[in-house]
Amino acid sequence: MKKIILIPDSFKGTMSSQEICAIMGEQIRRHLPDAEIVSIPVADGGEGSVDAFLTAMGGEKVELTVSGPYGEPVKAFYGRLPNETAIVEMAAAAGLPLVGDNKQADRTTTLGVGQLMAHAVRHGARKLIVGLGGSATNDGGSGAAAALGVRFINRAGETFVPVGATLKDIARIDRSGLLPEIGAAEVVTMCDIDNPLCGPQGAAAVFGPQKGADPAMVARLDAGLAHLADVSRRDLGREIRDLPGAGAAGGMGGGMVAFFGSSLEMGIEAVLNQVAFDQLAADADLVLSGEGKIDSQSLRGKVVIGVARRTRRLNVPLIAIVGDIGDHIESAYDEGVSAIFSINRVAVPFAEARQRAQTDLALTVDNLFRLFQSMKGRI
């Protein structure tokens, strides 16, 4: 083997994708010291996305102070890649860890996320990739839009920055003051769920409770998002109510489409496109991917399956190394996965397995490449 690509997701709560790449690479070098190893750590748009892109492509982390979930100053960041692309993870300015136990989904704002976006395009970014995940908000992305020049006007003719509780007060949306640089930029949103904006499967109903919303608040938040959808359709010409993915991050998926004309992409698709995976993998001998558990949810297009669909077209074998294997994953092989191995070598519960995950991953990769070396020239 001359060229091997490593493109794992993180094992949530156990190992980051960067750490997995490092462990895999170290074991491969023991057996194939001259192999070209290309590491592409993956994150799904949530916490760690900026670091993953910077590891894969180079660039720099830009740090600045922006408005936090309750308008307080917080130190946040985004990534600047070498190709005039910026990576923004909304969790850096509006994430659940920033609110601690003070969860009030009707009061939090994405204003700081918009400030990160504005800084990026004002400093040369021609493409923005915005990762949705881990948010404490339910404002439909209106705070971010306000930071970039979109005006929300109430019935008294006053401009205000809506939060979940006040989406119902929007009488008109005026996009004429949108920052020219964001209007000229390509905006891509990483979004790994397909929930609509509102309704029983919408942002408030499904994700509101984990952000502090009781049933009464969920109903109010859902009504606010429905109102935002109505006004967006009328004033912006964007239909977002039933758009798959619109419900991501408290409705910010829908807001990204309505306010900025963004595309919504599965996180892995955004990564693969940005790193030019098809070109990188065209002459590869093997691809190693992985995630914490491969199961029926994975088959909807998570990291392993998303990569496998590309490698299948390229006729490059892909081996998935995972923490655990669920039932009924046989169709993964039809998608392009060549083989699946679990690192849970002694079949223990997750609480125990996570304590030895690094060692077990190393031993699994070592074992795999021992097999390859023993079969060299025989098959």
C-alpha cells in the first residue's frame, strides 16, 4: 500500500477525530513506514469543527470577543483556511456549555454567531461554512441575521433583535441593509438533521426541552418559528417551514436559507467537498473511516456512509473501525463499506470501554495491518 487516507469522525465522549487519526497513523507506520498517510479529521458542525478543518487543511484560528447567548461578552473564534474560506461553529458563540444551568431557550440569541460571520467576510472570506450543532438558542437565526444587517421591525415600526420569545413580534423583515460582503459570499451550512422548522418534529418540539423549555414554552417557541416562516415567505420569498434541516439549531437552519440564501449540506458532504476528497482519494489504496457506533442512524448519511459513497464511485476500498456495531447494518456494504471492525475487544459496557478506547483502537489497527502484511502477494 502506497497511499492511505484516514477520515474518521470522533468517538463522542471518548476520542476526537484528530486523536483517532494520530493513533491510526502511528500504527500504520509501524508496518508501512514509507506509506503516504493523509489525515482528514471530521467534525459534524458542532464543537470541534474549526479544529478539524484546520488540522486537515491548515490555516489559523481567529479569536475575538462577541455577544454570548444572553448578550454578555464571550471569547469566541472561527477558522480561516488558506483558500479564502472561513469555518464558523455556532457553538463557539451560542453553545449550550456557555449557558451552564441557566437554560432559557426563549431568551438566548445567535447574535454572536453573526458577529463571527461578519468579521470573517470583512477580513477576506469569500466562502463561509457555518456548522450547526450544540446550540442553546431557538431564535431561527434572527440574531445572526441582525448582526449582518437584516432589520426586524415590530408593529410600532421599531427595529429590534428577536429572540425565541419575541419572534411573534416581527411585523416585517428588511434585508436591504445586508452586509455587502455576506451577500457576495458563498454560504454553506453544515446540518446533519432533517427536521422541519416547526410542528411535532420541529426545532422547538424536538430540541427545545434540552434547552430548558417546558411544554408551554415549546408551544410558544413553535408558534414564533411558524410566524417567522410566514413573514420570511412574504418578505424574503423563502419557504422554510417544511424545509428538511430548517429545524436545526433552534431553527437556524431555516434562517441561514431565508436570510443568506445558504445551502444546507450534511456535515460530511461539506467536509468532503471542501478538502477535495474525490481528487485526494482517486489514487488511494485504502481509506479508513470510523465513528463511535455504526447503526441504522449511520445509514442515513453519517460520516462512514458519506465517505463510502464516494469511495465506491472511485473503486477504493473503505474499512470502518468503530466503537460498537449495531444490528441491521448489512446495507452499509451496499453503500461501499468493505468491512467493519469494532475496537471493543473484550466486549465490555461503554463506561468501561471508553477508559481503554485509545489502546484498543491502536491494537485493532495494528491487528488489521498485521493481516495485510501476512497476506501480501497471496491475494
